[in-house]
Amino acid sequence: MLETRIAGYDYGKVGRSPLTLNDLQRLQETVGFTDDERRALAEAGDILEDEAENLVDEWRQIIGGHEHLARWFFGPDGKPDDRYKAAVRPRFVRWVIDTCRRPFDQIWLDYQYEIGLRHTPAKKNATDNAATPPLVPLRYMIAFIVPVIAAAKTRFERRARTAADAERMYAAWTKAVVLSIAIWAMPYTREGMW
Amino acid sequence: MLETRIAGYDYGKVGRSPLTLNDLQRLQETVGFTDDERRALAEAGDILEDEAENLVDEWRQIIGGHEHLARWFFGPDGKPDDRYKAAVRPRFVRWVIDTCRRPFDQIWLDYQYEIGLRHTPAKKNATDNAATPPLVPLRYMIAFIVPVIAAAKTRFERRARTAADAERMYAAWTKAVVLSIAIWAMPYTREGMW
């Protein structure tokens, strides 16, 4: 799957974001992301690479179970846009893997900003030429941190060699997810308040 | 301490927020906050009530150790405004306790919105008649989720009767904190994007 071309997956090919490595450094310091977490995240990647598809399916099940989460995937007919959902899915899977594997550098930062934009009117629907609502509201992006970290936790507990390893991977994953959401929030934020 | 009047602590006395119980219900469903979490959070309160002051001190130490976090507490002279810091502290402590103890109802919702406002130009400094920068940037509010949940975790692990209890309390606390931040984000968010 990793080698397959994913439509709309433009890692390394998007424009420069307004975010700087200095911004990133400060955010990493705030969540406490260090070289230890980078190593733990690489180990987490060995587990999540296998699990990424069923993780995304688990999150999708939560989304599908709540109209207030599902509706951002609906077409103008008020029904799930299955073509859109299918197009987004491999990129969502890829985000799991990239979060573990990609270095947190300017390219990563630029792409996180792009992911943020793709959840807002600036770019939602554009990649897939879809007609779903132009937004996923910020409050649900933030709140969804919980299912995203919880679902990974059960995989680490099941598959890491020791409980301590599972714990380290979970801590690193949590930091990386919160870091991502903090960046994705940028295009939602009023001028000067991000 | 709980009985002491805390200056500027206006729980139950602030105006009605634009947030509805329906908004709250949807957010609770998104983080998966159920009656079980409510019970676990009450138990967490038995531990955190004792620990709230040293939790806040631990967070303050992290904030103080990073200029990009500390500067929102600086006066116009570029030095920490100790009067402001002292005024905020008991409310920060009280937030820990309220998060565990207060029912999540309209009054709680209104006060979470007020807390959000007090981190933005709408209300920062007003309560304490201070002259610090008019904002704590949203990205640091989101990123600080990590220290806020991590510091509580060590208390649960140390003081809960069983590891399973500590785990339940930590999960409930994490959900409550993420819920709070999702609400605090509202005044930061562009029109229609929250």
C-alpha cells in the first residue's frame, strides 16, 4: 500500500506554509517532544503501520455513529458521499504512518498546514472535487484527539513487547497527535490569535 | 482553601455563553464522556483536590522554563507580572477541582466559555486589571493539554488504590481536559468555524 500512488496525497509537494521551524520547536517544547519521543514514535510506527487501516476504520465507525461527526462527509443529498470517503481514507491511513515515520521538519510542517486547510473552506473538497460541507468544525477536530489516542493505545498494549514500551509509545503518539492538531488549528484561528 | 473567596472566580455568575447543552452533548459524545467517566472523575477529584496546588506549581514551572510560554504573564517591562501570576493561580487551582467536581451543565459551559475569553483580547487582563499581553495563543493552549494530562497521571498512579483505578481516572481526566480546551477554543475561532 505504501508504494501505491495515493490520489491527492501531496506530501513534499505543497506550498510553503506560514509556519517556521521556530514555531515547531516551540510547540515541541510545549508538549515535551524530545529525541526519546522520536525514537518511541519510530517504534510505534512498527506497530501502527500494520494497524493503520483498521485504526482508520475504527475512527470512521465512531464518526459514522454520530450524525454531528458524519455530516461533514455528506453530499448535497444529505447522504454519505462514498466516493469522497473512499478518496480520503488512504490519506487518513497515510497520516498515521507519516506521524510515526516522517521527520518533523519544514516539509512535515508545510504538510500539516495543508491538512489543516483541507478541513476548512480554503481547501476542503478541492482535492477530491467533492461537494460535502466546506468544513470540519474545530471543536470536533480537537475533541477527536481522544478517540485517536485511545485507539492507538489498545494496539500498543496488545503488541508492544513490554508494558513499559507500550506506555512510551502511547506517550509519544499522544504528543505527536496533539502537536498535529495544534498546527491544523492555524487556518481556523482569528488573525493574530494562533 | 475551597471556602476562601477567590478574586475574579465568578463561577455561576458570568453571562450566558453562546454554547448550548446540545453543543456540550455532542462534544461529550465525541470524546466518549459517559456516566462511567463522570464517576471516575469524581474519584479523580478525591486525589486532585489534594494535589491541585502542586499540580499548578508543576505546570507553572514548565511555563516559567520556556520564554514562549512565560511571556503571556509578563508586564510591559518585559518581566513576570508577579501580582497577575498570584491572582491567576488560585483560579487555575480551582479549575482543576471544578473539572472533577462540577456537573457539566449550562453553568459549567458558560464558565468554560468565560475561561476561554479570559485567554483572549476580549477579557485577558480585565479581571485582574493587569497589563500583560492580551492573549495566550491558541496553539499553546492546545499543546499544553499534554503537560496537563501527564502531571495528573503521575498523581493517579501514585495515589489510586489500583492500577486499573489510576487508568480510569486518567482516561476520564484526559477526556475532561480535551473537552475544556475544545470549548475554550471558541473565542479564538473564525466566524462559523468553531
